[in-house]
Amino acid sequence: MSHFKFDAIKVSALMLALALTPFVSAQDVAADFPASVDKIELADGDTLVFLGDSITHQCLYTQYVEDFFYTRYPSARIRFHNSGVGGDRANDALVRFDRDVAEWKPKYVTILLGMNDGTYTRFEQGVFDTYEADMTTLLDRIKDAGAIAIPMTPTMFDSRAARIRDKGKSGRELRDKYYNGVLAFYGAWLREQAQTRGLGFVDMYSPLNNLTIQERKRDPSFTMIADAVHPGAAGQAVMAFAILNDMHVNRSVTSLNAQKVQDKWTVTAQNGEVSEVGDGEELSFTFKANSLPWVLPEEAALGYDLTKAGHKMSNERFRVTGLAPGQYQLKIDGEPVGSYSHLQLQFKIELQGNQRTPQYQQALEVAMRNKLRNDEAVRPLRNTWGRMKRERRTLNAIKEGDADAAEKRAAFAKWEEEFNATIAKHIERAKELENEIYELNQPKPRTYTLTRVVRQPRQPLKVEAAK
């Protein structure tokens, strides 16, 4: 009886406490914490700026993301601007922000900074405070420019690769022991800022670390970051996948479904138009897709495969039901692209990675032209901006009392004119190659035929009688 009374007293106290507690509605929470941006949605005329340090300056993950949008949205003229400079910290990005970011009037600005900000040692509070202040200012500047910021965690510091490379060298213990963890902390802080501000967010750190651990179970020396800092093409493909995956882009290229009922074929499609469907035993039709598969240069193949990027981000499905049992050959534009059983076709086949399809070849041509654009125009543009950073530091080091101060300032002013001309030249060349890309990336009508493979009967074995 006393136990019952005690519980009743506790319940009464709890009810009183709840009654006195202010009610917090979903609207109240939303007012303080806006919903995060979870998609990159680019339309005709929009611009995406990639802001970062030397990893962005490499023009690889940026190039692969460009390849995706060039092939997925060929009817939309989307602009891309690489704003990476080797060695940059958040403060360096602020110095060139107006001209190298805001002037492009971007809809989105991805931010990949932090690798240099942590200074390659264990966690130091003062160092982090500087990063926090500069990154906070940078996020504010992007908002003031009318753009949506997409902060991205720093990438992986591969301490094993560093130890292998620097074997026997001293003075690197703090870096190799702690720095990858320091970058994880910086990324966690950045994630919190993105959520608080309602921004986009990309986790670059986890995929690189997790895939490296996975592959080291088979090969202890495996790395995608040979110098410990700058991912190679495979690692940069993983980074491109992380952006597209975390920001929920449109994952499907096409889906074709053919069904045979009493010698009559019906073909339906998603993201494209079907015409000229034939009748009879052989399946034939014309299909014009609205997009092409996401194809990358050969050097990025490992990262593309490790992330299963084709299946997850570029699915090109083909399914056929109602076929008689047997083996069938698929041709596109008269060229054989594969042989499949009726069961495989009934389930589905995926064509996005089939190098024999004309769609794949066309998408590869787009990727290679974009590689040329980055090699001939974008990377030289970033190199020029890198020199500007060095020249500015020299200019800022001039003291009023220096005898040659006026001469040095005049020399900088003259060089700045050359800088402006060089920048304009690289931007113009990038536009020329971009125009070529938008000619190459237009989908074309393709003729599909599916024919049953007639197997030759086995000849009886002839055995000659012994003489």
C-alpha cells in the first residue's frame, strides 16, 4: 500500500513538472535550426564554384563532378569554376574571395579546406581557433554573396603512406600519430556548423578512410594517397562520388522495359523517348535518352569501381520479358554489345559500364574533352592564381621605410596587368572547350535489336576403324 502511494506521489510530481515546462513546437525548433540543404539542383545558367586548396587545384574531383553534370543534364548549360590554390588555408580563400568566387555569381560553393589549416601536427587549440574564425567568416561571405555553401570535411591524411615514404626520417612523429585524427575533429566541427546554418554538407573523410581500411585487409600497403595528402585519380573519384552521393543528385540515366505478348512488343522508358518498335520474333526499336552514362577517364577506374559508382549513380537498365528460353545477342546501332540469357534479360542487365555501347563511347569522349579543358585551361588558371598569392605576400612584406618600396609596388602593378590578361586568356580557352563539350554531350537516337543466338548443332564424333 505504501509502495502504491509513493508511486502516485512521483507521478503527480512528474505531471506538475511537465505542466510547468514550456511547450516547444516543431515550428520553434525550425526557427532556430533551419532545414539543411540536401541536394545540388543545377539548372540552365547556374554556376557551381569549387573553393579549396591544392587538392582542389589538382582539378580531378572537380573534373569528375563536371563530367557527371555534363552527361546527366546535357540540355542545361551549367558553368563550373575551380577556385583551388595550392597551400591555401581559410584565410587565403578570404583574400581572393571577391574576384575568384563572388564575381562568378554562384548558386553553390563547395568548400574543401582544412588540410593546411591544422598545420600537420597534433591538435592545437590556438591553431583551431584561427581556422574556426576564418571559416566562420568565409561561410558568412558566401551567404552575403547570395550563394549556398556546401562545406566538405578535410580529406584523409594517410599516415601509413607517410611512414612508408618517410621511413627513417625524424621529426614527423606528431604528424603521423595524430594528424588524421585532427582532421576528423575539424570535419566534425564543420558538420555542426552546416547543420546549425542549414547548409549542404559532404563527408569526404569517411569514404577515403573506410575504403582504405577495406582494401588493406587484402593489401597492407594499399593507398589512394601516395604522398599522404593529395589523393590520386582513384581517391579523387571517391571524392566526386561523395559529393554526388551526399548531395542526392539524380542517380538514374535510363530504364528500358520491353515486354512481348503474342508476338507484339511493348517498350517503355524512363528519361527518354522510344519509337519505331518492331513486331515479330526479333525485338527492335529506336531510343533517344535524355542523358548519357557517367564515364570517367581510365586513371579514375579504381575509385569508380570501389564506390560502385556506375550502379549507384549512373544506372542504365534494360529489361526484357516474354522471351523464349535461350541466349540472345544485343546490338546497338548494329554493333554487338553483349550476349545474355533470357533469365538475365528477364531480371535486368545494366549497360552503364559496357564500353562497347555507343552511349559509353560518347560519354567517354565528353570526359576526355573535359580532361583537356582542365589540363589546358583550368589548371593553368589555378597556377596563375597560385602565383598571385606569392606576389601578394611579397607586396605585403614591403615596409614604408624600404628604399625600393615604390619600385617594388610599381613592379607588382605591372605584373598584375599581365596577371589579368593571363586570367582572361585561360577563362576564354575554358569556354571554347566547354562549347565543344556541349556539342559532344547531346544524346542521339540509338537503334536496339535483340536477336536469339542460334547455336550450331554439335557434329557427331567420327571414329575411324583401326586398319
